[in-house]
Amino acid sequence: MAARPSDPTRLARAAIVGPPFAWLLLFFLAPFAIVAAISFGQNAPDAAPPVAMTGTARNYAFLLSDALYVDAYLSSLRIAAIATVLTLLIGYPMAYAIAMAAPSRRPILLMLVILPFWTSFLIRIYAWRGLLSEHGLINALLRAMDISGDPGTILGSEWAIYLGIVYAYLPFMVLPLYAALEKLDRSLLEAAADLGARPWRAFLSITLPLSLPGVIAGCLLVFIPAVGEFVIPDLLGGTETLMIGKVLWDEFFTNSDWPLASAVAVLMLLALLAPIALYQRLRAREFGGS
Amino acid sequence: MTDAAAPPLALSVVGLRKKFGDVTAVADVSFDIGRGERLALLGESGCGKTTLLRMIAGFERPDTGRILVEGSDITDLPPYERPVNMMFQSYALFPHMTVARNVGFGLVQEGVARAEIERRVEEALELVRMAELAERRPDQLSGGQRQRVALARAIVKRPKLLLLDEPMAALDRKLRERTRLELVELQRRLGIAFVIVTHDQDEAMSMASKVAVMDRGTIAQLGTPTTIYERPRSRFVADFFGSANILEGEAAGRLVRCPALGIDIKTDHAADAGDGRRVGVAIRPERIALSTHRPEGADNAAMGVVQALSYLGDRSICHVEMAPGLTLRAAIDTRHDQPRPGHGDNIWLAWAARDAIVLGD
Ligand SMILES: Nc1ncnc2c1ncn2[C@@H]1O[C@H](COP(=O)(O)OP(=O)(O)O)[C@@H](O)[C@H]1O
Ligand SMILES: [Mg+2]
């Protein structure tokens, strides 16, 4: 039988666990409860705040029946998923190269990955506008090379959004992948080679499965914020690309419909709950198995 | 080329060298081992044992030299094309695979049919008595069980040569002793030649048919355990392999003049170096007999004063001062009927001519 922890231990534990809990309660759970409550209210333009708490599910019914919103959700999930795959395809080789580099060079390479964080996210995305616009640097280059007539404008296309997400979220993919690859025991790869596995086979059967926790963590760290992303589609995307973050912004600031905006936010959170729960289960299985 | 009918050597290493930057890990090593032989590479930590083994496995490229397995040159082959398998010191079991999949991994790479893989995996696991735990994962096994899985994985492909890097290092002493015997028994049954790296002299002696004592990247002496113990060639080997009293003297036929001891030591062989050269004489402590009176008919005898007696359980070591600054160690067994010399007693030491080993360098 496990001994009951003595009171001082329990106090100490509470003192350590308490503050972060209080923080989450105060700044995440409480605001979310307010948003959830508002989502069951009605728009009241003359009131301040412009909400009448009527306890209706009308907002949800409206969102789920209106094709615009459903499309916005679906296209957000699609864009986030494609962008996540692209980020993984670019981030994995990067993380692999850093993990395999000489130990003395790894901190510098990691530093380079994190370096963009020193500049504001908003400014960096704005800078991409300059690069991608009709008369921007990239088009100028394409024209100078004169490959295929008019290159068209990248800015405003869905590709610009992918580019923005891949660019902005790459560090979130590289870091967990690096953490997983860096702790991979090299003697496992030698053992695989010793048993007759060519490098590519050894990668597929040893490196890749053992870095899977990093792949999952990286993908979620990119996918979850990308679904709700507002700045990138707003600044780089075109008017025809619907993303739920933008819809939310419009409902809140342009239409001043707080209850509907809140319902959009709640549904987005619910949609993201599925991958988060999946991740937690995978992690639990990993720890439970050992 | 030698006799065409002679079976090819299991392994033949010719002039192997390897430097890491300025450090010479292996310096000009050559040796052969026949089929079914068991070679132990024995030496202090850092003397190049692992590097030598890793060159044979293909993980390090030698700077110069060739490696031949059963007559064919494998020096330039990548590890995955060599007919050798290695058991890693850390075992290097794949943590995400069951025991059965770990053992079957090498067969899958070879493209062996599934039914055949299952049969051979089971057979290999039977051999190491791990068949019941085939579905476990490595982290659900004890150290000894992991070691046996690693062994099964290394033999399942029936390599022409098995390489073992300190295979017992992670086991406790009792288990280590039992595993030594099991490993040799298994090797006999399979008939695979093996090279085992160890820094443990008992392990080398009890498991190997040949021992290579390594010293700073070179092989100081290669021979059967008996030869190396009875006839070490150098001071280094005599001192490293077992323990030895080493006296300095001057060769004179089958005698070694030893002024420090005040006698001419009789030996049964002349020094290679020739008369007049400075040589060493090694005498194993357990080959020295102690007596209170001058022994009759002994080849060599000298008197000293008991300085200390250290009790080791299975034997005691008697430190006898022969002359100022010259102390010899003699082992006495601890049976209760044996007389026990006391501190300060005068005592005679005697040893046979064949137990006085002349050392060249
Ligand atoms: N990959 C390496 N890089 C640099 N030096 C190494 C490397 N591997 C081994 N060495 C050096 O080579 C020498 C022999 O090492 P090793 O073969 O591991 O010895 P042992 O197995 O006998 O303990 C040591 O001085 C060690 O520091
Ligand atoms: Mg070693």
C-alpha cells in the first residue's frame, strides 16, 4: 500500500501545481466560459455589450445550416491540413540534418531556426506581401528570367497562404522533430545496417517510427493554430479564400454580432478537440506501454 | 596461397590501421582465426578493441589494411552487405518492435519468406531460451533477457562470423559466469567463429580458444590462454594477463643473473635476445612455494622476510622482502592445515625452472 503523502508534501505540491492551474482557470477557462455563454445569446445592437442573453441555440443552427460557414470550416481544415503536410515535408529533412550535424554545430543551426521569432510575426507576414505582390521582388525575378510569359500574381492566391503558413510555423515543426531525432540512439541504425538493412530501409523501419511522437507533436503544433489563422489569410490570401478565422473576425468586428462570432469560436474549438484528444491518447499509450 | 584442401580461414585481418585525428586507435594489426574458433580481444579500456571490431563489422573504414572473411575481401563492403553480425554492447534492440520482430529483422531484410522467418525466429529464440517472451517489447525484459534477445538476433542470419562487444558488461557477476558457459556451448553447436571484445581476463580465458592481448592499438601477443599465461612474451603481457613478479637481470644461457636477488635464476629456455642482454623474469605468485627451511633440490631458492599477508578468501598473498626495495609476492592457499607465516619471519621461496619465464621486452 502506498503511504499517504504527509501534509507538508501535499502543501508543497499544491504550491507548485496551484499557480499554473489558477492561471489557466483565470485566463483560459473563465474567458472561454464567457464566450460559450455569449454564443447562446442574441445580437442586441443597442445594448452595451451588444448581447441579449436569451439562451437560444439559434446561432448554432444558423452556422450549421448556412453553406458559407460550413464551407469556411471545411476549407480551413483543408488548408491547414495541406499546409501541415507541406511543413512536415520541409521540416523533417531540416530537423534530420540538424540532428545529424556535428554536436558543436547544432546550437547554431537551431538558433537559425528560431531567429525569425525575434521579429514580430505581423511584420514578417507584411514583408511577404512586398515579396509576393504583382510588382514585388519574386515577380520581378520571374519576369527577368522570362520563363513563361506573365507569371501572374502569387499574392491573393491559396498558394500565398500555404507559403505564409509554412514560413511562419516551420520552427514549430522543426523543434519537436529535432527533439525526437536527436535522442535517437545511433547504435540502432548501426544494428539495422549490421542486420542487412540498406540506409533507406533503416530510415523507414527505425528512424521514422521512432520519430513519430515528434511528427505528431509538430503536426499538431502547426495544424491547430493554422485552422484558426487570421493574419496570414487576411494579408496574403485573396477574397475568395474562406478561412474560419477571417469569418470570425468579420462577424465580430464588421457585423458586430458577438453571439454568432462566439458560436463560430466554440465550434472551431470543438473541431480542434478531435485531433488534440487523438494526440493525448497516442501519448498516453506510449507512456502506458513502457 | 597455402594448401588448396585447407578450409579457408573464418577471418583474416591484414595490416589494419585506424586513426581518429591525432589518436591512433588501431596500429598495424594482423591476425587470422580458423573456422569455429573463438578469439578474445583483451585489453585495457581505450586500447582500440571496439574500433577493431567496428572495422570488421563495417562501421569504421580502416586507413590501411584488408579484412577477409572466409577468403573473400570485405574491406570495401558496407555493413549491410557483410556476412558478419555483431552483438552491441548496449544490445541496440529496436524499442518499438517485439522480441520476435527484433530477431526477425535481419531475415526480413534478406527477403526470406514469412513462414520461414517465423520458423527461424522461433528456433533462434529456443536456442537462447526466450521463446515464451517472443511478444514482449525490449523495455519489458530484464538485462539478462535483453542480452539473450540480442544474441538471438545476431545469430539468426547464420553469419560466418559473430562479433561480440563486451557482451557481458551489463550483467551482474553471477549471471555473467553462467552466460559465458552458455555462449561457448551455443557457439560449439552452431560452429560459428566469434570475436569477443572484453577487458575481463577471466572472461577471455574461459571463453576463448585464442586470446589477443592488445596494448595501445597493437596486439602484444596472440595465443591460446595457456600459452599466454605460461609463456608471456613481454613485461606488459605478463603483468596484464594474470599477476606476476617481474625481476630484472642479464641473460646467460639458460640462466638469468639477478644481482638484486643475489642468485642466478635457472630457467628452462634461453632468452631470444642472446647472452649479456638485459631481460626480465616473470614468476607467477602461485608458482612460488614457501618453506621455513632451505628447500632441498629446488631449481631456484631465495630467502626473505615476511612483510605482510593479505587474505583474499580463496588464497592469501604473502609479501616477502628479498632485499631492500625488492619484494616478491607468493600466493598461499587458505586450507586450515597450511602453516601461516607471521610478520617478520624469515622464509624461503622456491620455484621451478619452468616457472621462471624470460621476457624479451
Ligand atoms: N569515433 C571516434 N572518434 C574519435 N576517437 C575515437 C573514436 N572511437 C574511438 N576513439 C579513440 O580511439 C581509441 C580506442 O578506442 P576504443 O576502440 O573504443 O577502445 P576500447 O574499446 O579498447 O576501449 C581511444 O583513444 C578512443 O578515444
Ligand atoms: Mg570498447
